Amino acid sequence: MSPANPLTTGSARPEPVTVLVYSENPAVRERIRFALGGRPSRELGRVEYVEVDTGEGAVAAVDAGGIDLCILDGESWPTGGMGVSRQLKNEVANCPAILLLVGRRDDAWLAKWSQADAVLAHPVDPMATVEVVTRLLTERAGRPPTLRPR
């Protein structure tokens, strides 16, 4: 007998996941949505996107609850994704998993300061993004669920 999928709730169909995408650049947000699509892998349910274009908007959306994963643009201005990641990791109990996009692969060492769970370099590579997002969300499935607003 194969183990149950940790993202399901008693059925064979994985539950939807909510992904916050933060970038002040609409083209970056669009590339991320395009890379992941509506259902990036068999292990994941349908992806529902919450898009924000400010660091304050990202923090407010996570504070509101219901976010399973944050994809933050480290190149955003004036508030970069690295600072938002560090703030969330230090201030939010049961913080969602965080994927940080950096300008250059060589910036990954700097991203450690942000406490992000994973780092990818721009430009957005769809295959690498799906792989990392699937890993982060399946790892997270073993943790307590995020609070969903009523």
C-alpha cells in the first residue's frame, strides 16, 4: 500500500494551495504565474494566486492567513523580497514557506540572511520553479495548516 498524499484530506484529489506572489514588476508576477500554471504537478492541487506589488501588501496578506507559499522578488524596489522574507520569518508564527527570486545566482549567499526556504535566480525557469515549489509545499504538508480567514 502506498503512503497517503500529505496534501489530500481523505480524497485522492489534492487540496488547492494558495501562493502569494510579490513583485512590484507585473512582468515578473506574470512569469511566475505562467511558470507554475493552474496545477504545476500531480502532488499539488490547484494553485490560487494572491498577487501583491508592495512589501506592505505581502506582509498584510500573510498576516491575514491562508497563504501556503510566498514567492518574493528579491529585486523589487523599494522594498526587496529579502527584507520581506526576513520580516515574515521573524514575525509570523507558522510562517508560510518562502521562495526568494534573486537577480544573480551569486546572490544566493546573501539570501541566507533573509531566512528564505529556497532561492532561485532570475529569469524564472518554469521547470526549476515547479520542482522547488512542489518540494516546499510537500515538505510543508507535514506542518500545522495555516489559518484561513472565515
